[in-house]
Amino acid sequence: NKNIIKQELLRAILSLSRSMKSNVVAEGIETREELDMLLSLGVSFGQGFLIARPSPEFVVPQKP
């Protein structure tokens, strides 16, 4: 099953990130099922249409 392979890959990435004391950001979260699975595996950060829609480009103000 394709999802099982993705979950095993994610487990490996999470294990590596913990050993490196770094964080993983999941991108492209579109469904509650995806979010629930990511949370159950220990992913703490994410983005995607389920969480928030894209916003207009952020323009950094220039110093005068």
C-alpha cells in the first residue's frame, strides 16, 4: 500500500530529525485524515489548505 510506504518514510524522517534536534514541517495537508495521521506520528508543524488558504504575497517594507 502506498500510504504505508509514505508513513514508514515519514517515521524515518522523524527519527532522523529527532537525532539531529531539528523539526519537521509537513506541507500540503488537505484532509483531516492526513492531519490526524501526521499528529499521531509526532509531526508538530504543518501547512496546507486544511489549515489555511494561501494569502497574498507578503511584501517586506523597505527602510526609507
